[in-house]
Amino acid sequence: MSILHNLVHLAFGVTGVLLGRTVRGATLFLVTGGVIYRLLWVYGLWIDEDSVANALPVNEADNWLHLVFGVGMIALGLRLGKPAKPARTRA
């Protein structure tokens, strides 16, 4: 794990706490963060682990984590953005 990699995860956490105060902010964080995690997943698939270009650095475990976080965050963000169904009342 590198300092840069830790800073990226720390930035995600701080941003999530700040944007999580409203539904709109939380939706924005989840969808945008999910897209960023998916891009990190693609980066991890594309880059050679032993390459100098592996600046973050990422490995196979990171790739799986980024894929799961990306898919999960986007799914939650899209679900959160939908209005809730009104509760049924019995007459």
C-alpha cells in the first residue's frame, strides 16, 4: 500500500461524510464515486502490477474491491435517487 493509495481512500471517506448530509449529496457521491471506482478497476486491469506506471499501486485484491465498490455504489446511488413509494393505507 502506498501513501497515495491511502490518500485516495481517505479522500473518498471525507467526501462521503461531507456529501452524505443530504439525499442529493449522497446520491451524487455514490454514483460519481462508483464511476471513479469502476475507472480504477479498469486501470488496475490495464496496468501491469510490476510496472513503473502502477503509481497507486493496485493489485488483484484492489481490482476486485474497486469492482464491487463501483457496482454497489452506483446501484445504491440510483436506488437512493428514486422517490419512495407511498405507504398503503387500509380502509
